[in-house]
Amino acid sequence: MARYQAGDFVAATALIARVSPQLHRFLAAQAECRADADDLLQETWLRIHRARHTYRTGEPLLPWFYAIARRVRVDHYRRASRIWAREARLQNVAEVAISAETSARADELDELLAPLSQGQREILEMLKVAGMSLEDVARATSSSVGSVKQKVHRAYRKLRQMRNAARLTKGQREALP
Amino acid sequence: MTDDEIDKVLADAARAPHELPEPLLARIAESIKPSLQPVHPLPSTFRLASGLILICAVVALAGAALTGFHGVEALAPVARFLIFATLLVLAYLAAEALVDEMIPGSRRRLSAVILVAVASTALLVVFALLFRDYRVDHFVHAGVACLFFGVLFAVPTGLLSWLLLRRGVATQRVSAGIAGGALAGLAGVTLLELHCANFQALHVLLWHTAVVPVSAAGGALVGWLLRRYSLAQA
């Protein structure tokens, strides 16, 4: 990062190759299709580039990246909401450029996290999928560690309740003659 | 479903490869190449916060120099110490919160809304302890004048603070506006304590303290307008 701030293009390229997959996965969770996620990633990197002087050596790097990516995602959602309110939504065809295994796991994750609110979902993604610490997630989401812990606890409780209720309903349906 | 089963799905998702096509990465790298100049990282939070405190002090002292130091001259030494020490501590907390808001991924010591609540409560407690004159002469007339005066001097403090932190990037503009407004409001209260010699308890409790939440609300409005503007531009 320090070499990127010093204007080293090779370091910038290496950083882009290293961090982009994680950021893309985070952005893809709300994107309409793969192309949408690619655009969001590009937008995120433009903002990271414009804000690169705000990173200070010694501070954790991932929360800094995720704080900017999160801002891009929120702005995208707000813009999209405005557009959807005015225009009829066009059918998007997802571009299949990922492996079948990755896609299946992503589907399973999407299905699991679907009942959660946006805030709970992004915290679980950062904590469990991106492997960030509670402190890092708190920094990335501009909140306290206590607030992050509370959101994780509520998310797990909601997931348990939803999944158990779904199993119960399925079991009852199967028990019917 | 147990927590372990949930963890397993999340862990599987974390292990799944998420590779990106080379042309996309190359396109991103090429898009930043033309403007890849060396940049100086921002100074430490302590230095930036100290700069903000200095701005508050200069604006408050300049305002009092223009209008007179009637308030501080009439205060007892203990009251002077208690009021200005409290204002200094609160201004430092507000300055730190503002710097944190302007740097992505910073540790949030105090959220902007809690900052306003803490600052207002602390001022109310200190003023309630020090001022015991419960008369209400010219309550509204004198009070509105003080509120206006305090907020008026909060505006240049806010502008100068923005100038100092112009290289920062606010990821939450409304929160940054609240923190900036609270800091500017504290400069306004400092000016009132230096200038205003009306020591009636209700006057100080209501109209002097109100400068902080009113300035914070103004900051929130500016942040909200900036957010709307940037979304419209995009």
C-alpha cells in the first residue's frame, strides 16, 4: 500500500489482483448480475484511488478497503432505488463466467442469508466469508465492536428460527396423507 | 439448524474460489494508471484534532475580542476552570470524532449522535452546578440573541474545519456533518461563555447549550444535501 501511495504501478497492480476477488464477492452480494458487480468493483477502485492518501501506515488495511466498498454499494443501492421508482425494471440476464462449484456455493450462501437485513448480512459476509476480526468489521461499518457482536447474535438467532420453521413446515407437509 | 451448521455453510462459501478474469483486473489497473502520482498520507488523528481545537480557540477568541470578554471577566475562577476545561475536553472528543468520520476504516470511539448527546448533557450538568440565579428576565429576547450569536460563529468554525480536513473522505456524510456541526457548536458555546455576562440559570442552560444541537442539526443538513448532490451527479 505504501508503494502504491508512492506511485508504483507494479505495486498498484499487485494490490488490485490481491484484494479484488474479496471485494468483488462482497459487492456481488447485492449486484443484479455479474456485469453489475464488475462495474461496482471498477467504481470501488476509482474511489480507492482517489482516497488512497487517507490510508495511514500501521492502520489495518482491509477495513479501509471495505469501508469504501460499502459506501459504493450503498450509493449504488440508493441510485438504483431511485431509477427503479421511475422506470420499469428490465430483465437482466446473468453472465455465467464462474465455475459451477462456486456458483452452487454462492447460491447456498444467498439462500442462507436471504432472510437477514442488509446490515446483518454484510456483517456476516465480512466476519465469516472475508475472515475479518470483530474490530475490523466495526471499523469497516463505522460502528462499535459491541454493535457488531449484537448484530451477529441477532443474525444467528434469526437464521436458526427461519431454518427450523422451514424444516418444521416441510415435515408437517410430508406427514400429511 | 444449529450454529455449527450455519458456520459450515459460511466456511464453505469462504473457501470457494472467487477468481476474476484477467481483462477486468487489467482494465482497472489501466484506469488508474494515468493519475497514479505519489501522494502524502494524512497526518495522525492527534495532529488533525489539535488543528481543529486551534481553529475553535481562534474563532472563539476572535469573536470575543470583537464583542468583549464580559462573561469570562465576571465569572469566578472555579467556574472559569470548570466551564473551559469541560469545553476543551468536549471539543477534543468532537475533533477526534470528526477526524474519524473523514478517514475510511477508522475506529469509532464515539458515534456522532452520541457525541451530541454527551456534549449537551455535560454542558447542562456543569451549568446547572454553577448557575443558581433562577430569574428569567428577557428570557426569549436575550436567549434568541445568544443562540443566533453562537450559531453565527459556528459557521466560520465549520468552514475552517472543512478546509483543514478537505483531503479527508467521509464515507457517511450525514454523520460527518453532525460531528463537524457539534465541534463548531462547541466553539460557539466557548464564545458565548467568554462574552455573555447573563448568568441566569435557565438562560445559560437552554440557550447556550442549544448552540451544540442546533449546529449539529445544521451540519447534518449540509451532509444530507451533499449526499443528495453527489448521488444526483453520479
